[in-house]
Amino acid sequence: MAESPGLLLVSGIFTMAGGVATVIGHNVWSGGALPVAVTLLGWVMLIKGFVLMAVPPERLISSYGFLTSGRRFRLVMVPSLVLSAWC
């Protein structure tokens, strides 16, 4: 996917649109863990869509390589596990 700039642009547009819709329609920072988690997910989608559209494909490829390195696997997966257990 990172080798195709057009596909990155289209996926960035759709991801950003979903994030914008979530942030506009559900920007709730109180009321329990679930509403806050939905709001955070919307902001993450918005940021990810922007990054997919703004960052050159070469940089994305190098960042994917950084994240999939065997030594950094736990660094990436531990926060994901904690957030999954929390929600």
C-alpha cells in the first residue's frame, strides 16, 4: 500500500473523513470510559488520515519498518494491550 501514492491518498481521505465525522458527532470527554474511548478513536483516525495524506511514502515505509522490528514489538504492543484491557 505504501508504494502506491494514489492508494495512500484515498485511504487517507476516507480515514480522515471518518475521524472528522466522529469528532464532530461525538466529542464527549466525560460520562465513563466508553464515550471517552470513542472520542479518542475519532481523534486517532483524524490524525492518521492527515498523516497518510501529508507524509511522503518513503517516510511511511521507514516508519513501518521501525514499528515491525523484532526488538520494538513489545514497545508497540504493550500500550495496545493496556488500552484493549481498559476498554
